[in-house]
Amino acid sequence: MEHRRGNDARRKRGKVTENSGVVYAGLGKVDVVDLPYPSFTLQDGPGVNPASVGRECPHGVILKVVSSNICGSDQHMVRGRTTAPVGLVLGHEITGEVVETGPDVEFTHVGDICSVPFNISCGRCRNCKSGRTGICLNVNPDRPGAAYGYVDMGGWVGGQARYVMVPYADWNLLKFPNREQALEKILDLTMLSDILPTGFHGCVTAGVGVGSTVYVAGAGPVGLAAAASAQLLGAAVVIVGDLNRDRLAQAKSFGCETVDVSLGDPRDQIEQLLGVPEVDCGVDAVGFEARGHGDSTSSEAPATVLNSLMELTAAGGSIGIPGLYVTGDPGGVDASAKRGALSLSLGTGWAKSLSLATGQCPVMQYHRPLMNAILHDRIEIAKAVNAQVIPLEQAPRGYSEFDTGAATKFVLDPNEMIGNP
């Protein structure tokens, strides 16, 4: 039972574990700083909802972080495109080893290596019970849905750190069946916390299936994960559009066709590829920082991708939208964009009877089957997104290079466990 007494037992032995992690340090900057060792009681801090301070989490565990990835959603905050406060601990893509368990944890044990869904859920509310874990009703005092280290998402401390607390552990964690195998495939398995299920969800909600033609807007990590997911789902042709040529080359590297939107309307290039200027299924993996197409790529135009997808998706088709859209954007191009109100050609979607699916991916719907696909070599997601491991201390470099458009998914290794089982 000693491991269940957590921090109290450690303090009695005089061996409180040190912690450090990545925080938002102001416009365009992140720092690696000392952090408190995680507690099973929520503490006050930057971004923590006041209503959550003092909340007890006897159902939680403390993880020694094996890997935590830098995400494009993190970049939105670092660019100053959200209301994130300085000092917010970042990181919602987490894989870790259980080192302590709370007194109410029954089925999760010290030594387990697990993937952590980025969306935090209680497993008890009506949404969780129906599988809609991205909009849990009990983990965010302000609105449905929560995530680690993200603005307005409940104030849960992020996991780009050496240690992190995960609540409702028996419900949230996905345990890997074999430790050695997990560490051998960690660069693939680390993608299960967010981008692989998110890309897969975008494809599922877009109706991708055997023989589909698919257009994925955006060749960042989520877009590349969506493209790899479309292949896994049996798509006949997967086309990826972007204006970053390095990222388009990365899409080509695993068999995708590509469209350079800086050259003009994607419909024209899609017609050259398929013989018709439309696809069965569309996926928006760009989100609210979209830019125009053709000569207007230098200008931000947040509705561009959604309107383009409505034009080029065949009548009766579906559009999955894993790309992030926000309700508050201080850097928006106009007053409407600053509150998340975009000028959409909804009439086009209505006339074509298109279906649009938005919102957080309910990771738990997908992560176990996708884990099996990785373990049985059905998908090489780390290769598809060009995963690169860097130490925690180099997180500022990773953020900087990612922000300039590097065709890389940066994976932080806070405890030097990757490649050292």
C-alpha cells in the first residue's frame, strides 16, 4: 500500500521528487521551468479555474512522462492566438509510466505504461456513458470538455513535464499490453494521445471507406495523420493540400497525392488528378489560422478551407473538421474572427446536402483499435508524421522550428526513457 500514499509517503521519507516542465512565457516564447511535484489535490496556478482549486482526485495517478508531443494546438497559444495566461503548463499529448496511484484507483498499477487521451473525462456523466468523452460534463466548470495544459479547458496541468497527474485513471488510461514492446514502438504509440485518433476521427466523420477519394486540407501532423488514417480505412486516393512544400513532400513520402494551394484553386489540381474537380470526402486539418489560396496565401482568411471543402466535396458527402476553431482569438483578422464568427458559404453546403462534423475527437472511441493497428504493423504513424525526439530542455527549439513550418512532429523525452527501456 506504500505506493498508494503518494506524496505523503515521499515527504515522510524526505524524498519529494523534483519536477520541471514547459510553460507559455509570453508571445512567441516557451520556457522550461521548475514545477511542483504533482498532487492529488488541484492547486491554484496559471489557467486553473478557481472553482477547481482544492478539488480532490483520489481516482488519479501520477505518471512519469515517457513522451509528450508538441502539437499545433499548443502553437496557437504560443502565437498569442488565444487567451492563455503566461505561466500555463503546456502539453496534452502524454504517454507515461504509473509511479503512484490514488486510494480510489483499483485496476491501474505502478509500472503500467499507458497512453493518456488528451480529452479528460469522468466516465460517469451522460456524455461519457454515450462515448462522447470530448464533451464530458464534470471536468470543466465553464463548459463541457477538458484537456491537459490548454486554455479554457478546465485548468488541468499539462504534461510537457517530467511528471503529471491524470484523474479518473481507471477510466482514462489505455494500458499497453507489454512494456518492452511499448517502449520499442513508443514513437508510434505516443501518437495515440491525440493526433492519430484525431486524424482518424476526421476521416470517419467524413465517411472515408474502401475506394473513397479523399482530400485532406493541411499537411501538418494532424493532416498527415488523417491521410495515413484514410489509407488505413481503405481509401483509393488520398490527396493532401498545403502551401508548405516540405510538408507536401512528407505526404508524398507515404503515397499521397498532393495539391499546392499556393498555385491556385484546389479544384483545378484535383481535376487533373482524378478527372473530376471533386472528392467523396473532405477533411479540414487546418483550423482557424487558415490562409487564402493562390495569390492570397500571404493573407489570413479563416473561412477559406471550410468554404473550399464545401465546393470540392461531392453532393451528399461529408466533411470532417478536426482542425481547431476557437471562440476567442485576440489575433483574428476582424471583429467577427476575434469571436470565432466566420463568413461561411453555408448555402453551398445546404444545396449539396453536405454533412459537417466538428469538435474534439472522442479519443477513447478509437485509441484501443489504433493501438492494435500499430502493434501489428498496420500503420507506421511516426514515419508518416516524421517524428523527431528531443530532450525536454530543447522544447523552445522544437516550438520555434515547428512554428516556422518544419515537416516534423517533435516528441519530448523528459525522463530519457525513449530508446532506454
